[in-house]
Amino acid sequence: MLEAIKEAEKALDLGECPIGCVLVKDGKIFTRSHNLRLTRGNALAHAEVIAIDRACKKLGDWRLEDFDMYVTLEPCTMCSGAIIQSRIRKVYFGAYEPKSGAVVSCNDIFEVSHGHNHKVEFEGGIMEKECSRMMLDFFRAIRKRDAGKKKKPDNR
């Protein structure tokens, strides 16, 4: 998870939401990524999707059955679907995402008993305090910045 946090810090340096991800195979990092939605102007540029895409290209196959994912935030619905489709074995995530988390917080996509052809194992709360703190600090800074941009009322 420490390596995923390093990736999240790279996203933060770019002004992106600080989410980082690494895909591990045989105990070694195979790919790493961080959020690039603003940088790329692409709603699909989540850390998990980028890591999966890079791994598939590097491996030359869409099946990532022997891979584990470490990500700093609970995956959303899109990313959870990509994780299932790529057959990732297990997901370890840091912070829970009460607004859009699709593993346990808002949905339990990995637990659907029918319809999926692959069962993903997961474990949440890995270094949760550190991962949550990055997110809280990021959004606090955005709110503070945006509050400074508000115009004072015109009292004519």
C-alpha cells in the first residue's frame, strides 16, 4: 500500500484527486498508476483502469488472474467492473468511499451472487488513516480555494 500511496502523491502533485494504484504479480509490482482524469480530460482515467490497461498491454492478455491490486480508495462502480472483467484475484484498498464506493460502501459489486463470471476477493481499511487523510486534506484545500474565489455581494 505504501507504493500506492506514492502514486497518490504523484496525482496530488498534478492537482488530481490523490488516488494511487499498483498491480502486483508474484509479489512484485507489475504496473503502477494514479488518477489522471483532469490531466487527460477523460472520465475513464481512474488509477485502477489505467493500471489494468497498462498490465494488459505489458502482459499481452486481458486476463490478470494472478494479480492483486492495491489502491488507496475503495473502487467505484466503473473500476470494480473493470477489476471483475480483468479477473484480478484480490483487491486491497485503503480508505472507504461513502459516496461512490462499489465494494462495500454504496454497492457490493464483488458480492453479487449471480451474473459475474469471476469472484474477486477484497480487504478494505489497509492503511486507512493515511489514505483517508490524503483525501480529506485534498478536498479541504479545494473548498478553501473555492471559498476564496467567491465574490463578495454587491450591496449597491
